[in-house]
Amino acid sequence: IVQAVPEWIKLTPTDFARGVRLARSVRKGMLFGVVDDEGDVTYYSLMREKP
């Protein structure tokens, strides 16, 4: 699952956790695509770690 986010948006840890939980529930990975002012995208992959 990919969520595109403009770089000026401030995401909270809850926003990240929500996306990761959604991806995990459908057995997919979660990518956040941060889009800058020039339209370039940088991708970040997040995974849930259990202690």
C-alpha cells in the first residue's frame, strides 16, 4: 500500500501506526511517498516490530 504525502504535511506517530496496521491486516507492505515541491517522490517503508 502506498500513501502519498506532501512534504509540508506533519504526520503523527498515530498516522504512521494506522497505515502500518492497515497494510498488515491485508498482508501487504506500507510505503509512504513524500512528494516535494518539484514533484519528486521519496519512498519510506515502515514495518511493525513486535517486542
